[in-house]
Amino acid sequence: MDLTNAERESHINQCASDRSFWIYFTDDPVRIAQLDKLVSSGDIELITARKEGKEYRILDGQVSIRKKRKPMSEKQRAAAAKRLAAARSTA
């Protein structure tokens, strides 16, 4: 069965009884390609590969949940660009 991009999903789950890892399921071919590279490098583990998608085991330290970035004002952006240019000229 072929799915449209609107029908493709990725799910990440963690059980409260063992927070040392996450289970990541996806049927999105872009995500599957990204995760398969991590499997081949030994960074994550492929649990199951089914017709519908793949399921991976990812260690807790490999998942990051962060606060949303605050947008920079034009003044802040200009100051950051100036600092970066100065850092590059001294390097």
C-alpha cells in the first residue's frame, strides 16, 4: 500500500518503567534512510522491519528535547554577525 506524505508518520515512545531508551517507529522513507545510516554506523539498533515501516531502539542520551528558540531581532542579528566576523579575523 502506497501512502501519501500526509499519511506517513513517525512515532517516538518511551516507557516510564525503563527510561534508558526510546522506540522510534516510522514509515517515512526519508526518516528511514537517515536512521538506517545510524544503524550501519552502530549508533542505533534496528528492531523490526515490516512492510509498513521500521522500528528502531535509540538510547536516551541520543534524544534531545529543547525549548523553542527565541527569534533574534535585527539588532541582535547584526551584533552576532559582527562578533562572528571579529572571531574569524583573529583565527
